[in-house]
Amino acid sequence: MSAQTLDDLLATGVEGRTVLVRSDLNVPLDADGNVTDDGRVRASLPVISELAHAGARVIVMAHLGRPKGSPDPKFSIRPAADRLAELADVDVQLATDVVGESATALAAGLKDSQVLVVENVRFEAGETSKDDAARAALAKAYAALAGPDGAYVDDAFGAVHRKHASVYDIASVLPSYQGRLVTNELTVLKRLTETPERPFVVVLGGSKVSDKLAVIDRLLDVADELLIGGGMAFTFLKAQGHDVASSLLETDQLDTVREYLRRSEQGAAKIVLPTDVVLASAFAADADHEIRPASDIPGGSIGATGLGLDIGPESAASFAEAIAGAKTVFWNGPMGVFEMTAFAEGTRVVAKALADSSAFTVVGGGDSAAAVRSLGFGDDAFGHISTGGGASLEYLEGKQLPGLTALENS
């Protein structure tokens, strides 16, 4: 059974109706509460604007961070909502609560083509509750904001892996539709897993192997090459018998990683590891650092106390060469601590290789998307920048995602 789409909703007519839109406004903020990457806001804007221009009264629901089920000013949705208001060509208001007096009054006063953003849905304990009844009650409160002729659009692919009230339960209360962002993400992910043009190269980074166990397990049987960088590479290097000094290491995953290496040797996707790394004396932007062979990390002036914080130039060049020869590339996770200039080069080289490639290139959400933007690459340099993060990985793992299941069954 397939979900109804935004086009199906628009075909029924939305002028004068209130449409709840679950958007992904979970943007990174600096210490002063300023948005440092507005990619998710920009990605959410088209569906919100399309509905408003069609005459709908749009109520946007979204989360930011992980508050503990009660209001917390540092997790207010306001910075993201303010950025949405700056970018939008329609009137955008902000409620000071989720389903309380402010949201209820502003929702009742909405006029056609106006937009209301309610506060962080995770300020409500029922949003993330394990109790089905608590989530269902909150979903009914959300629906009450929309009134008797309301509708629901899920345009937050980054949240579809969550069994939350604004993602899962609401779909059983209101007529529900799949937003364009969700539809586009699914099209891209199905292309990666079902019909990739080959060679298909996957670049995986980030800090922990344990965060990507299931996706590695699946992609070993789908991709042609897996290029492993970031902190997770050191567990692979240790599994090969190398000393990784004080670099990040998950000893409890060594046996699993050895099995991945064995599968690779027996015909699964080729696993490519760094041949050199950037070793630092401390986890700090101004730390002393040097380039070391991956087979001799404890050597040199920094020695056995060193921390691997980036792939080295030889590895970056090798990864770039593999990307240049690919027809399909999926990248999730930075190659190093890209927030620090001294340890950003591996990530920059990989990003540039994707940008220069003629292949179909997909940049995973979260840190990968933030990295390419912070390093000066525009979204249009890549085939697709996912807003999904964890949701994308879980889809690639082959998991059923609650938000998608809810739309299909509504």
C-alpha cells in the first residue's frame, strides 16, 4: 500500500483548510543561539510555501534538540522559526507553546495563506512517550489545532524513524499525506539500494563503528567499495593488527569488524582503509600534529599518546581517486574533526571529489551536510544532500520506519 502524496492533497483543495505540516527544523545552533546551518529550514520551506500559496492555513510542527519533555529555553524552536520567517514570502507567526493557550488562539485566528510555527514538540512529554495512549492523546490535541477539516503532511524525513506523536500517531487521526521532501528522499534511497549505477562507492566516516554496524552489514552486499574514514577507521585498523595509539577505539566491535574484513576478502564490497592519518597531541584546534603511516601510528614525535583526528593526504587522494571512478557515490560521516581547520583537510578533499564527480552523488544528513556547507560547498554541487541523518541510515539498513508505515496505513 502506498502513501498519499502532497499532490493528492492539493487535488482535493486546501484553500481555507488548516494543514498540519511536520517539518524538520532541527538546525545546529552556536553558543548564542544563532543558526549555523539553515539547510533544513531551506529544505522545509518549499512545501510550507506551496501549501500557503494554495490558500491553506499552515501549522508547522517540528523539534529541535532533545529536551526532556518540558519547556527549556535553550531548545526553543524560535531561532529556526525566525530563519523560516526571513526566508518565506508569506506571513509566519510563532506560538509560545505546542498545544496550549498560545498555539490554540493563534491557530484559531489563522487566515488563509498564513503560517504558524508551534513551539518545540518535544516540550510535550507525550511526543516521545513509550506509552501509546499518551502519544495518541497528544496527537488528538495536535489535530484539534487543525479543526474538523484539517489534514496532515509529513515532510520531515529526518524524523520518520521515530515513533513519535507528531510523526506516527497523528497519521491515524487526520487525513495524511507524504510531503515532497519525504518523497524525494525515498526516491534517492531506493535508487541507492535497488538500482545503483556501478561502480557504487560508499564513503563512511564519523566517530563510531557502532553507529553504522547495520548499514555496513547491508552495504557490503550492495556497494562495490566501502571507503572508511573518521574515528571509526581506527577500530578497523586495530582489527588488522595495527597499534592505534590513543585514537578512538571500540574494542567491543573488533570481532564484528574482523568479520566485515573477512567478508570483503571473500567477495563482498572492497573495504578501503586509510594508509596514513593525522595524529595530534591533544583534542584541540591548536594541538601539535603530524602525518603518520597507518601501519606505524605510535612512531614520530607525538608517539603512543597521539590521537588520530583526520585521514592523511595519501588516504584522501586515494579516496578521491575511487570517487572519481564511480558512477554512484553515497557519503555519510566526516573524515576527521572538520570543525578544526588542522583536521578538516580529509573531509574537504572528499567533498571536493564528490563536487567534481559526474556520478550521482548523495551526501548523508547531519554532520556530513554541515561539513560540506561549512567548508564552502553549495548544495547544488551534489546530486542530493539528505536531510535524513539517522533516518537515511536506518532505511539503508532495511528497517521499517514508523513514520512511513503510518502514512501507508492511514
